[in-house]
Amino acid sequence: MTSIQYRRASYITLVAPAFLVYAAVIIFPIAYTAYLSFVRWQGFGIPQWVGLANYTRMLTDPIFLHGLRNNLLVVGISVFGQIPLGFVLAYVIYRRMVRAEKFFEVMVFLPITISPVVVAILWNQIFSPAGAFTAIVRALAGNPSYVMRLFEDRTLAIVPILFVILWMYTGLYMVIYLANLQRIDPEIIESATIDGASEPQIFGRIVLPAMVNIIFTTTVFAVSGSLKSFDLIWAFTQGGPAHYTEVIAIYMYRHTFRFYNYGLGASTSMAIIILSVVLIYGLRTIARHFERRYE
Amino acid sequence: MKKILLCVAAVLLVGGVLLFAAGRAEQATTDDETITLTMFTYTDLTDSVDVANWEVLLEAFHELHPNIRFEIDHGFDEAYHTRLQAMSAAGRLPDIMFLWPDDRTGMVTASGQAKDLRPWLSGLEGEFAEIAMMPQGSNGEIYELPEQVTATHVMFTNERLLDELGLDFPRTHQELLAQGPVIREAGLIPIAMDNGGGWQMQSTFLSALVERTGGMEWYNRVLAGDNASFEDREFVAALDIIQDLYRNDMFSPGMNTADYGRALTDFVNERAVYFIDGGWRVNALVAELTEDQKGHVGLRTYPDVANQRGVSGSTAMVQGTGYGMNSRLEGAAADAAWEWIWFYSGPVGSEIRQRHGAVPAYRIDLPADADPMVTKLTGFINETPAGWVLDSVLGQESMGLLQGDLQEMMLGSRTPGQVAQRFERFVAANER
């Protein structure tokens, strides 16, 4: 065996197991899902090829479109809510603008340590028709027949869920940003302070440029996590009432596991993948722009 | 050479781990004396009454059949169905599982993964209520032995509250509406009902209303698509009644976002005069109501409606759920599985379940010391005429559409006519 052959054999032997595992858990499921999205199949029997019918049905279904709208709102609250808020909280703690910063760090991070199902049940106890919110308003307004009806409004039903998502996940981003902020050499900030730099200048000229990469990475997490969000919303409302709080992952679940429409479920799954790829590609373009700006 | 051997060893190790992770299908095991079967039951582990009843049944079975052991897994509601479906898709169903007589567990029954019980049941059919022995498969198969006959619509009535308010049970829909202001004025809920899951309105109310407004002759024709449709006046009239009640604040406030169980709590705590739910709620009422309360809770049905074509006082009924067995089981293992199925829905299990509030599908006499609520429910089921339950005669997806649209109708996004039109189009395209 020549040296090149030996190296090639070693390469193949070493890479093959990892490739096989990757193919089994990533490539095959995606490829199979793509195939299923073009067939009508109930989970048994022979799949029947239907072309783009599943996609057509999905894209003309008002429930899917409302779910997509809700998903984009979840993406919005994650990208424009959790990330800026997490960053600001991390910065406040990092620059010691509050006392007892460890206490605040723990308090803000605490919700992420609780299971999403438990969080959903807890907040459901607050927002349900017989929940704490209704009881408080009844007591304050002196109106014993008041009932919290936000969930009955098609447009606003998702708002309590967005609030809980913001409450729950902001702490995660805060901790990630804080860890990265602590990696900035303190001498640079001290030097800037001695040179008379103001707080906004330190933030804009030193901190922000150092954090571009991590902001991009966390934004990718936020987008992909938001598009597949399921557990918290399912435990909270199961997408109801009348699909008002449904997101596309619930739409996919319902069609696949309740109605045995594996084809429609697979096409919804493909929509999530495509949407994730498009949004993440868009984010990369924006991130590159900022990277070039700060280089 | 050593490096190549090392690499080959690594590949074998990863391959071995993958093979091990793939596992193998669990199967019934037998030795000389004991047969061990896997079982997936439908039990709400958060419901102490449900759990206690289950343990009594299991203990009684083991006393009778000490040679049959179970490896039991519990599931409830969506979690049960999701796991059962995953097991079915993977070909790893347990030996015994809890099944529905309709499409709800259609993936298991329609795909041939559940055994037809008729060979064991032969000659015993007459011991069950007639409705319980209705075919569950296209060739007359019986995949699960129904535990009970279920009346899905009961209007539980607090007769004492009615008396205190100076009211009588209404004879018509309009009389009921007229009671609304009086009941609300007293700080009470006219009709306690929760519909957060969406199925409750369809199963426990609309199904009975459709028989009232249309009658069984029309009901059968519309299901068959025989010169009748869900866009007909009969079905729209049933939807109108629901909308009428909702608009007149007759139901529990916020019912469409309420968890299942809140209405029961309101009724038990005497905060509601009427409570609409299925007959299965008697199980909970047996444990939750005081002896005094049991004396003044009546089991009735919705009053007459305008232009009624159906039978006055009718409800909706369906054959109940029950246990079935994996089609792979043969010989002694299959016989052992049948022992459990027969125990659960047959004379012994039925007697135990009856004591705890069930009305079994198996024909047994009511004991003299039966709980008053059980006595009332037995009388109700024996004497009340019944129509179809929509979700037992139409598919899951049709119901998903209807239930969502019913909620939208109550919340003001759709009219009864629109709901009827969308439902008819879907049923015509997919079910007939």
C-alpha cells in the first residue's frame, strides 16, 4: 500500500462512522421528509404521489397562514425583544450599573431552568378565565363578572404567549452575552475611560464591535428555535381557541399525529426548514455587513 | 497496520452501539408458569379517583390470574395517542392496548395491527348492550371490547338551586333562555361547560342537538350523502342554538379557553345550575359530590327546540372504548391477553367498575347498594333515546375542522351558515 492509498484508506475509515451517523440522523430524515411532502400517506399502506398538492393545500389554508403569522411574531419577539433586552441586561450587570448584580443575574436566568411545560401551566393559571389575572381585575375593578378575554381575540390572542416567551428566554441570552462581555480585556475599557470616552462611546466603539459574532450566533439560535417552537405553546393553549394561538409546528403535529396526514405534515416541516434557511441566510448577510463595518 | 486495526475496531464499536440503540421489539414472554404481557393503558395519573379504580381492577385480576403478569405503561389524552401512533409506526405496539371503536385509534386498527376479537367473543355477544357490539371494522371486526356505553350528552341539573330560584326545568330552548337573567342575577352560571379542547361542544352538545333539529332519518341520510347535506336547515338550526346560547351569556364565561374540568368544579361547588358534559362525568361526581348533593342532582337532556324533528329528550350515544390485543399475539399469549380484555369488560371487571361510577356495556344488574349517581346514570342510559355522536361516525380531520369552526362561530368570526358550508364541503370531499 502506497502512502497516498494508506492516507485515503485512513481518511475514509475515520470519516465513515461520523458520516454514517450524520446521514442517519440528519440527511436521511430530511430527504425522507422531502419525499413524504409529495405524497398522500396515512402512516400505513402505499404512499400515493400527489405532486405539489400538499404544498398548495398548506399555502391556501388560512390556519397555516395564521400560524405562520404567529411564528413570525415569535421570531420578532425573540430577535427584537429577547436579544436586545438580554444584551442590555448583560451590559448593565457587566458595567455594574446596579448593586447585587449576582442576584439580578440569577433572577433573570431562573425562568430558563424551568421546563417549558411547567412554565406554560404556571402562566396558564394566571391567564385562564378563572386565573389570577381575572381575579385581580375583579377585585380592583369591583366587577365580579369580569373575565380575561384576550385569548378570544384572533389578533391579540398570541400576545400573552409572546410575553411568556420573552420572560422565559431573555435570561439565556443575557448569560451568553455576559460570558462574552467578560472576555473583553478590561484594560481596553479602562484606557478608554482614562482617555475620556463616554459610556455610549465605550458601548458603541468597544463593546458592540467585539460582540457582533455572538449577536449573530444567538440570533440564529433565536430564529431557528422560534420557528420550531412547540412545547410551551402546546402546553399553554394547544393552539386554541379556534387556532388563534397556533404556530406551524402545531399545525404540522395536528395533521401528522391527529389526522394521519403525513404528506401535509411533511410539507409543513419542509416549510419550517426552508424558512429557517432563508432567514438565517438573510441574517448572515446582515452580520457580514456589520463585520466589515467594524473591521 | 496497527492504525488500520484501530480504525476497524472504532467502526465496529460505533456499528455495535448503533445496532444496540436500535433495540428490538418487545414481545410477550412465557416460562413454564407465568406469561408476561406488555400493556399500554389509558390512565390519568393525576386523577386520584382514576388511579385508585385502576389499582382495584388490577389487584382483582391478579388474584384471579396469578400466572399472568403485566409490564404496564400509562398514558392519557394527547400523550397516549401520540405514543400509540409512534409505536404503531415503528411496529412496536404492546401486547395489550387501549383502543377506540372509531377513527381515533384508526392507525392501529385499520392497519391490521390489532387482532379481531370475534373468535373469543363468539357466543358471548348477547351478554352486552346491543350498541356495544356494533362492528368496528369494514368486515364486522371487533378490535376492542367496549367497557361501557357512553351517553355523550347529559344536562346535569342542580334541582335544589332551581327550586331556590323559583324555577322549573325548562321545557323549551326559549324557556331556558328566559331563565338566564334570573340565574345570573343570583351570581350563578346558567350552564357550566368548558370547551378549551374544542371537542366538548361537538361531542357533548352539538351531536345531540343535530338529532333534535334533524331527526334520525335525516341524520342517517346526511351521513350517507343521500339527498341531504350539512348545509341543510336542520344542521344550521343546531348551530344557531349554540350561537344563541353563547350570545345570551348562558355558558360559563371564557368557556372556549377553559381547561376541561373547570365546569365540573363550578357545578360541584354549586356555582352553576346546569352542567352539560358526557355521562362519564358520573365517575367523578360519585367521588366529588356529597351524599346530600347526590340527592338533588338530576340527569336530564337539553329541552325541546323550535321546529324539532327528532325525539324529545334525546341524547347521543356511542359504544365505549376498551382493550384490544396486538395482532402478533398467538397461542397462550393471545389467550392470556383475552383473559385481561374479558376480565376488564366482562362480568367481574364490569361489577367493579360499576361500583365506581361506570355504566358497563356488559349487562349486569344494578346492586341494591349502588351509588345514587350510578343508579341515575343507568336509568338515563336505559331510558333515553339517542342519536349518533358526530366524532364516532366521521373522521378526525372533519372533527378538527368542525370543532375549530364552532369556536370561531362563538367568538364571532364565522356565521352558522359558513360553518355548515365549510363542514359539508370537507365531508363531501373526504368522507362520503
